[in-house]
Amino acid sequence: SVFGRFTVVQRDRPGRNFRVAPFFGIKAPTGEDDATDALGRLPPSVQVGSGSWDPFVGVVATYQTLRYQVDSQLSYRANNEANNFQAGDIARLDGSLQYRLYPRKLTGGVPGFLYGVIEANLIHQDNNRVGGIEDPNSGGTRLFLTPGIQYVTKRWIVEGAVQIPISQDLNGMALENDYVARVSVRLNF
């Protein structure tokens, strides 16, 4: 994926700051999208990749102090067709609180910080389309509560979280999530 952002508001004060930044990008078709098993091609929903180029846009706002950080994000991704399948477009509203667990007291030369994280994720997905026809058993709205942990240094971040569904208002017989586990590593340039 290619990602860009630009900070349009930045208010820095001793021990805290506030930022607002719109972002945009495109999700590239990097994962395999034609995996098969003994019965033939696997359904698109279980493929690693989508095969499509999908643009996204949004805005993120952050308030940060020396002890905690609050983030909110609104985003939209327009999913395109590939292999006779088009996943429904996705609109998201996310909010999170990161609270510094370690070190308790700030001193010079601290190499990194450990944060406890709690997020709320409201995700709406339009119906998928197969062969140009809308799938009535896809899409809907989900609300997740997501506890996690994050280790942050100047150059990289390692984090893990588990999305727990609080509400799933899905269309037709769309599959519900039991939970979603995420682990990620980010590098800052």
C-alpha cells in the first residue's frame, strides 16, 4: 500500500500537543488472490489478497500528553473489482486511548515506552458484488472493543491487540466475527 498524510493543525505546548492530519492512499493487490484446494479456487473472503487496487481517504486527530494519548479517526475505502468479485466499500470510525504503563517516571535516556491501549472500532461495509450482482449475505455494521499493548521507540513500534465484537448488525447470513487478533510492527522514517 502507498500512504500519505499532511498535518494541517499542530498545536504544541509543554508536555502536550494536538494534531489533525488528513490522509490518503491506495491498497495494492499484494497478497495471493488465486489460491486453490482440492475442490478448486477458494472463495474471495478466504484469499490472502483481493487482487484490486483500492483507494482510501480519511482524517485523524490526536491529543497527546506525557502520560497518555487519545486518537480519533474517520476513514473510507472504495473497494474495486478483481476476479469477478468486489468487496463492499468500508467506512470506519475509530477512537483509542493509549496510557503509558512504563516507565512510570520520565527520565533522560529512556529507550522506549510501554502503553496499554483500548480502542473502539465502528465499521460499516457495503454489500459485496459477485459477477456484478449484489450479495445480500454480506456487509453490515460491526462495533468492536479492542484492548491491546504497544511498545514504542523513536524508530519502531510493536503492538498487539484483540478486537472483541460488541455488536454485529450484518446483512442476511453474513458471517460474524468471534474475535480478530492483530500483531504489527511499524518502522518510522
